Amino acid sequence: MTAKKGKKEVEEEVVKEEQSPKAEAEKDPVVEVKAALMDEKNKFLRLFAEFENYKKRTAKERIELFKTAAQEVMVALLPVLDDFERALAELDENDDQLAGIHLIYNKFSDILKQQGLSKMEIESKTLFDAELHEAITQVPKSDEHPKGTIVDVVSPGYKLGDLIIRYPKVVVAQ
């Protein structure tokens, strides 16, 4: 017999020892120790695998938390952004005194974009999708707008990364 035995050979010896009637009377301490070592090694490997899975899961949860940590702040700032856009739409675009207001608006919207906020672009005549849009009213269908299409966008929707934090409010042809 060789001095080194493989894992399979040790396991076969353990099985043979357990099956023989003389096994209880003549247990080899080396085989017992090797079997105990194998059991402990299996336990260790399972525990290590569980720990690795735990680390991966918590890292993934932490990344998701960081992605959406700013969600409440962004939702609170959306009405300010809407008011800014409405005010700029009402003002005279050619007035030189409005350059500062445009500068502030551009800086504000750029900061929000850097934080992951993006406006959901919806075109007229797009099909209404209840998972992506919020219908606030319906109008009769026409030749220009077939049934189930978006006629107008009343309030834009916004995403924070891939998460929709405000659904666009739309008018749908019925």
C-alpha cells in the first residue's frame, strides 16, 4: 500500500469499516481521524460558501440602497423643477435680464442629472402603457389619435437610474 491515499480511497475504507461486523471491535484510529477531518472540511467549505453568498448579497443590497438613497430628495425637488420650467415657458425668451434665471435653471437641472435623474421622453401618438404612464383623462379617438394612444403629456415623468420615481401624467384617446 502507498503512504498517501486519495480522498476516494479513504472514503471507501470508511465505508468498508462501517460495513464489516468486526468494525466496532477493530476501528483503525487513522481512518476515524481521516473521516472526522473530511466531515470538518465539508462543514468548513459549506460555511465558507454561505459566507461568500452573504457578502455578495449584502454588497448588492448596499449598491441598491446607494442608488435610491436620493430618491426622497429628488421627489421633493421635482415640483420645484416643474415650477421652474413653467416660469421659463411664460417669460419672454428674448429678454436679456432672464439670462441669470436660465443659468440657474440649467445648473439646477444639470445637478439633478448628475445625481441620476432623467426625464422620461414621451411622444404624442405613443401607445399608452399602464406600467409606464398615468392616465389622468381620456378624450374621444380621432383620425390623428387612434384608440389607446397618448394625446398629450400633462406632467413629465422622471426616473432615478432605472427606477421610475414619478410617472408621466398623460391624456389618452379612447
